[in-house]
Amino acid sequence: MSEHIVLGNLGEDMAAGHLADLSYTVKERNWRYQRAEVDLIAMDQDTLVFVEVKTRSYIYMHDPEDAINLRKRHLLIEAAAAYMREHDHDWAYRFDVISIVRESEQRYHIKHLVDAFEPNLMG
């Protein structure tokens, strides 16, 4: 398995653990809809949370969350809508981003952006 896939899987595991530490309930991992994949879907009390995880081995000019461009947001929103239709979910939801940077072999920095973007701000 390539190094970036291993790092990405490790980041998703760390993000799921971070959410569990915050008392979120992770419902899905790597949920797919057409061309889109939602890394984590969780419940934060009564709010359904769609989480994009970005993991990097270093920061080079940009934070990992900066990689979530307009196209990626659009795909996440489409996937979230499909998930909510499939599960008859019609109450509170939001989009969070968790960025993880490996600072050393044993040290990682986690940044959790709650309510990182809204679907009506697509530009």
C-alpha cells in the first residue's frame, strides 16, 4: 500500500478517535455516493456531521484543509444530500473538517473545524 494511503487511513483513524473523545458517535466511514466519498459521518448529539479528513506529513505553504476546493465541497454536499435521503434525515446537519499534520513519527497536530462550510455558500 502506498505511503499516502497508509497516512490517509491513519488520519481517518485518528479523526474517528478524536470525534469519539468528543462524545460523537461515528456512524459511517468512507461512505460513497457516485463520485464522492465522505470520510466520516457522525452524530454530535442531535446533529448529523459530515466530516472531511485531510492528512499531510508536513505543511508546505498551505494547511491541509485548504485542499477542500469548491468542486470537493460540491461533491460532499451531493453525497450528504443522498445520505440524508437514504436515511430519512431531515433535521440538523453540518460539515466539519479535521486536518491532521504529522510533525514527527510520534507527533501529530489535529485541527477540528466545526461547521467549516455551509451548502448555500457555494459561490
